[in-house]
Amino acid sequence: GRLNADNARFLLLAVLIVLYMLCGAAVFSAIELPTEREAKERWEERLENFTRRHNLSRAELQHFLREYEEASVAGIRVDDIRPRWDFTGAFYFVGTVVSTIGFGMTTPATVGGKIFLIFYGLIGCAGTILFFNLFLERLITVIAYVMKSCHERQLRRKGVLPHDGRRGSGTSEVDSLAGWKPSVYYVMLILCVASLIISCCASAMYTPIEGWSYFDSLYFCFVAFSTIGFGDLVSSQNIRYESQGLYRFGNFVFILMGVCCIYSLFNVISIVIKQSINWILKKLACKCCHRCQRRLFRSRRNVVMPGNVRSRRNISIETDVVNESDTDGRRLSGEMISMKDFLASNKVSLAIMQKQLSETANGYPRQMSSNSKQNGFSGGVGALAIMNNRLAETSVDR
């Protein structure tokens, strides 16, 4: 149910974006086309007056102006071209706006067009980016489904998975298929191949129709599909083409597919870059932590620690504290303690040890309890005697 809802949301968003582009094209065409026509009429009148005044042929003047156009970044072209702000040209323009390509060969010249572009681009770019993200999710879902099917087929060939598709009894490989997902590197490879195929096919179309070299066509594909949009090469700008309607439709489809694939590829590459950065930071952090731990162990080698002796396997990076029994009355920190604190915490044991040493020195024999004899604990002096007495007290006959 959730998958169907997501697919419905995806299709609705695609329809809304197309309608949004159609409305934007209509608005831009209505705002910019009259101004473009007026500018062209004024230019034609000035060109006619100039040729009459200077007694120049129109062909020579047009040749000069063509050379000036090649060196100029912007200006009115001498040759007849299709209006940039007719509906077709405006739709091509809004496509470059919402896809963030922005070639720059067509820009609004009126104040109303510039103001409208600010609000139109704000919503259009956000919606198209959302569309690209959903496209990437669907693409990864399809890739995961295909690769999971191939993975299941390999397991069936190995005999791990039954041929009827039912799971085996407790097999780890079969149990892992439920949450199995393809590696990000496989997805990146597939997107690279898809982007390359689309670019090569589009370049094969642009080379004969636009008159570009194949390398220039590939260059245009990357600049356009990656939404860089320099504007030095722009497709579908001549006034007439062979099979003009088919070419414009193919141009739109190639740009849409190319932008979707390249955008998805950029997202996957960003994930790989993030993983690589995390791996490098993890390695550096591990090396630094190992050095700090070695220094810490060296500094604590001859340190008197309160409570029980620590075990190295309990030492972690986040904390250097081992949980000890509260009933022992011992500290939970690993700091060094002074001799005064050590004597205060072991006052009873030291008193017993002192008494035993004094009795032994004076020649008084130490009386052993029946429990110690029965359990085999012998007498002694110092810490060994204290340990034997504790064991004797806690020992129970069974």
C-alpha cells in the first residue's frame, strides 16, 4: 500500500511539473515576445537606413555583422532565426530554468520577466530537485529488484535456495534476502554506463543535425546533463531543421533522461565520497586512539590503583571506567591515590598484618581454628595469612 502511494505521489509530481512548465512557457512568451519583436523591427529600420546612408550593399554589411556576432557574447543576430520567446522557445527556456541548466543564450529583458523569473525559478527548481530525488529512489528500487533476482538465481544454482522459490530451513543466505540491497558501487557503475549510453546516443543525433563534431556533442551533453550550462553550445537554436518536430522531441527526451541519470550519479558519487571520508577519519581516529592507549598503559604500569585490578579488555575509547561492586567500597575512577588514601582504605588489613608480624616476632604461636585445619588452610604472616583467613571464614563444608 505504501509503495502504491509513493508511486502515485511520484506520478502526480511529474504531471504537476509538466503543467508548471507549460504555464511558465505561456507567461514568458506573453511577456518577452512583444519586446523581442519590437527590438527586431527597430533593428531592421536602422539597418536599412545605414545601408542607404553609406551606400553599402546589404550583403557586405551582413557579412561584417556575422563576424561581429561570432566575437560577441550577446546581441541581435543578422540572419533570420526563430523567435526566442515564442512558445517553443519559452518552453525550452523554462526547461533550462527548472533543471538549473541555465544556458544563458535566452534571458528575460523586461522587468516583469525578471521579477517573474525569481518566483518561478524558486518553486520550479525546488520541485524539479524533488522529482530528481524521487527518480533516484525509483531507479535504485528497480536496480535492487533486478540484482536481487540475479542473486536469488545464483543461490538456486548453488542449491542454497529451493527452485520453487520457498525458503530453506534456517539458511543464513536465504534469511538475508529479505533485507538484501545492492552495493552502492554497483549502483554507481550502472548509472555511469547508463549516462554514457545516453550521452553517446544524443551526440550521434547532435553531430549531423547541429553540425558539431562528435567531441563537441559529447561536451555539450555533459555540460547540459550536469546542469552546468555554459551556453557556448546550445541545441535547437536554428530556425529550421530536418524533421524539426521529431528533433525537438528527441532533444527534450535526451536532456530529461540525461539530467536525471547524471543527477542520480552525482548523488551516488556523493555517498561514495562520504563513505571514503568516514573511512579515512575512522582510520586516523583508530591510530590516534592506539597511541593514546599505549601511552596510558605505560604511564599506569607502576601505579597503585584502588579496588580490583583492571582488565585490558574492559578499557574502551569512550570511557576509561570499569564498573566495580559498590559493596566493596572502592572508587570507580582510575586516578592515582596518595599513600594517605591508601592507608585509610586498608586500615583494618594493615592492623591485622601488624598484629601478626608482632606476634611472630615475639615468638607467640598463632592458634589455628578448626575450620582452617579442616579445610587445609595453613597459618602465615602478612598478606598471605590475611588471604588464608578470609578463605577459611568464607569456606563452608558441603
